[in-house]
Amino acid sequence: MDANVSPHRLASQSRSGTPAPERAYAILFVDDQPQSHALSSSIQSMLLTFDHGLIRELRLDRPPANALSCELIIALREAIQAAPQSGSRALVLSGAPGRFSGGLDVPLLLACDRAAIAALWREFYALLKALAGSPIPIAAAITGHAPAGGTVLPLFCDWRVMADGDFKVGLNEVQVGLVLPPVILAALRRLVGPRQAERLAVGGLLISPHEALVVGLVDELASLDQVIDRALHWCQALLALPAEAMTATRREARADLVAYFERNEEPELQRVTASWWAPETQSALHALTAKLGKKTTASS
């Protein structure tokens, strides 16, 4: 067990040993049986870590959709911050086969009070800051569907490879009544350019992997069984470069992304939190939750 990773935050690998429809997913082992870190706690398992030599994989493991709760957001931030101290020189962020992340856990969050929602957004911004400012490169292995928050996380990584298939990716916040937070819009604009960022964000569009590749939302497509492997290969290629030159150039290239978090975030956080409680937003979120509940009932 890696002493630098908080034991109450990471998952017991045993949960994913026997997949069940809509509840668990098979673990994809890449390379020569990577070393795993399996930890258990009284809370639900949320994150698996695997060391592939100098590259650490952080795999979201919160079935059925890897939806982001406050606990998972904190766990991921802590794991990202701990990795360099434990000797890792690159990170891969992955999800379950077919489902990278469904974004924020809206049904869970609708039961939260104002203080809890304010805390959630602070923790989410802290996670994005950790991704943007990581001293080691991070590749996002988008293993399937990645709406809303599932797209946000890769925006702040260094490189993105997505599984090719019948999957959707994009920032559909507007469709469910949420104002897209400015820092996320800025990261999207940085990645795809002003015109495409406007089209994707204002329309709340969910797009196919192929369109995501065309507009620059992802950097590469791979078959589902190869997406994590491709992320590992990208990390390996970067680590093969002269370390000081690569690190210094990367730091300069990402300075604009890091700068988003060096300003006073408080006014923006207050606006984002307030927008969650707007009547239109609450109505749309409750409608979304009801729709999700009907789908769950129909499939059970």
C-alpha cells in the first residue's frame, strides 16, 4: 500500500471482481499485470489506483455511472496531489469500460442544503486546480460516455484519448438548466477555440467521439480495449524526453491554465453556487432526476 494515498479515499479492488449489469464493470489490466493499491473503508469504494512503473493510473470506480459526489471529488484531488510525492512521474485518469463519468451526481446533490452545495463547488474547483497545476503530466483515458463533469475533468488534463464507439461527450449543462461555470468555459475555449467553444457550450451539445476528435475536444480515438493502453503509451513517450526540458516547457505551456486559479475565485464561486438554486435550474434538475428514475425503474 502506498502510504502517500489516503486509505479512506481509495477503493477495494474486490468490488469490481464480478461485474453486474448497470452496477459494476470489469477491470481492464494493461501491460504486465500492473501493481494495484486496494484500500477499503466504511464509505463506498470510489477510486482504484494501479502503478504501471512510473505511471500511476487513477480509475474512477463509483458504479453505475461514476457520478461525481463530493467524496469522490475529494478522493481524486488527494490522489492527484499525492502521486508525485510517491514517485509517480505521470498520471492516467480512467473510468469503467463504456462509462468514464456521468458528471455530478445530481440526484444525490438535490438532497443537499446550501452549505453542502457551496462546499461541493469549492471542492470541484480545487480538483480542477489540482489537475491544471499538477507537476506531472496527466492523460485522460475517456473509456466511454462522458457528459458534463465527465468532459470537464479531461479539459484540465494534458492529453485526451477517447474510446471509439456509440458514446457521447460534451458539456450539456445548459440542457439541464445549469450555467456553465466561467473557468470551465475558459478551459473549453483554450482547447477548441472561441467559435467551437461557443457552439458547444451555448447549445449544451453532446457529440460523438469522431466529432470530438474533429473539433479538438479529444486528441485521439482508440478501441475500447486499447484506450487506457494508448494513454499509457502517450505518458511513456513524454517521459522518454529529456526531463528538465520537457518539464520546464510544459510548465510554461500550461501557465495560462494555471493562471485561472491564481485570481480571486470567491466572486465566481458565489455566482456558480447561487445559480444552482435558481428556480429554473432547480426545476430542470428535478425533471432530470425524475427522468433518470424512470429509466432505472424500466431497466430493473
